[in-house]
Amino acid sequence: MFSRDLRLKLEAFESYARRTLCGREKEVRLLLLALFSQQHVLLLGPAGIGKSLLASSMLSILSEEGKGSTFRRQLNRFTTPEELFGPLSVRELQRDSYVRLTDKYMPSATVAFL
């Protein structure tokens, strides 16, 4: 199922997250469970409790392993759809076709961190 190297990296991630994020063992286990079951995770909470650190640590492990592309973007009230889904193709608009250029944007990513 998983390579030995990936298993070792995930175990290292779990021990690192337990040391770095005191009291967040539940979130670490849920993130790993979501990774294995290929489901979404929504981490909510006040600023400064380690949500971004936890997600970026997981993203770095996945990108090192080469298991697909990752997409990371900080959202704010001024975020536009183009920043997440890619810009519209002007050439296709001239042909009366609505096409987004999604390469390196969220639609083409395996894992997204927003």
C-alpha cells in the first residue's frame, strides 16, 4: 500500500507535530486519517494555534513524496476566483468560449491548503 519511506515520513511528521503543536494530537490524527481516506479537512480556530503549521508540514511531506501537486493560497475578502481557479483564456473568449487556464491552480491540484 504505502512505501516504507512514506511510512517513515508520516511517522516523523506525527512525532514532529506532537512535539511542535502541544495539545493538538487529535487534529494530527484526523489530518492523517483524512489523508489516508482521501477526504477533506476543515480546521477552524483562532489565530496562532498552529493550523497553518500543521497543514504546511503535511504539504511538505506530500510534495517531497511526489504524490501529485499541491496548491496553497491565503484567502482574504479580496480574493478573486482567478486566484483560485486560474485566469480566463483571452484567446478562447475571443472565440466565444469560456475556458479557464487551470494548470498550477486549485482544479489541477491533488491537495489544496486555503
